[in-house]
Amino acid sequence: MSILKFLNSFKYALYGLKKIFREEQNFQIHSFCAGVVILLSIFKFHFNYIELSLTFICIALVLAIEIVNTAIENTWDHLEPNHNPVVKTVKDMMAAAVMIVSIFSAIVWVLLIVNRY
């Protein structure tokens, strides 16, 4: 792999990140919440490196699964613009995946806080 291809891969990834941040309200909400969680973790709860690492892993999982959800939804919307019950089921399942990761990430963060007190 040439250095140019390697650098271009970052360019494409940053373009995708910019696009999803600008166009997807749920990603904006998750990103805002992530920022609040990070600030609270550092400045209010004084998390150590391990606690911060777990927090960052959970945030990365939530944001990544939101991106996958959006990619799958956009793909299906393009391939099947009509209201297809199978497509609806796939979209609902992806939304459920985001919800599960979000809920369990919140539980992990609360457990980290409870562990401190």
C-alpha cells in the first residue's frame, strides 16, 4: 500500500464522519452526550486511565454502531425506496442494536461512578 493510498483512506473516513455529523441528528445527539460524559468523567468524577478507557470504548461502540445503522438505512432507502416490510424490519433491528449498545454503555458508566463512591 502506498503512502498516498494510506493518507487517502483517512481523507475518505473524515469525509464520511463529517457527512454523518452534519446530516444525522441521532449521531449529533450521541456525540453531544459523549462530550458531556467525557467532561464529567474527567473533571467531576476524576476517572483513572482504566475507567476512562472503558468510557471511551463504550462511546466508540455507540458512535460506530450508529454509523453502521445509518449506512444500512441509507443503502436500503436507495435500493428499496418503497415501503417494504422487510426493509422496515431490518431498520428496526439496527435501531435496536444502537439502543442496546447505548443502554449498556450507560450502565457501564453508571457502574464506574457507583464504584467510586
